Amino acid sequence: MGQHSYRGWLTWCEESMRRVRSRMRKGIAMASLFQSLRWVHIAAGSIALILFWIPAIARKGGRTHTRAGWVYVVCMSVLS
């Protein structure tokens, strides 16, 4: 009887460790995703900061003004 409960306890421990390892793998994947999204956010913000001045300086309604303005809008959408 004592050996039977020991085996049950071992099985429980093994299952518990499998669940912990699975959660750790998911946590690592989420951390990697977070890092990637953070760099996309930083890049879009940097581009938006630079592009802000092009439509502000360019002739209103001109080709440069319009294109830079749309790229700025896309970058700001990525930031939000």
C-alpha cells in the first residue's frame, strides 16, 4: 500500500513538472513576441518622428506632402 501511494505521488510530480515546463515554453514565446513587437513599435515611432517634418515643410497637397503624410499615418497606426 505504501508503494502504491508513492507511485501515485511520483506520477503527480511528473505531471506537475510537465505542466510547469509547458508554461515556461509559452512564457518564453510570449517574451519573444513582446520583444519583437516592442522593436516594431520603436521603429514606427522613430520613422513617424522623422516623417512628421516632411509634410510640415513640403508644399501642401503636393506629391511629397501626400506620400509622406500617408506613411506618417501608417506609422502612427502601428504605434497605437
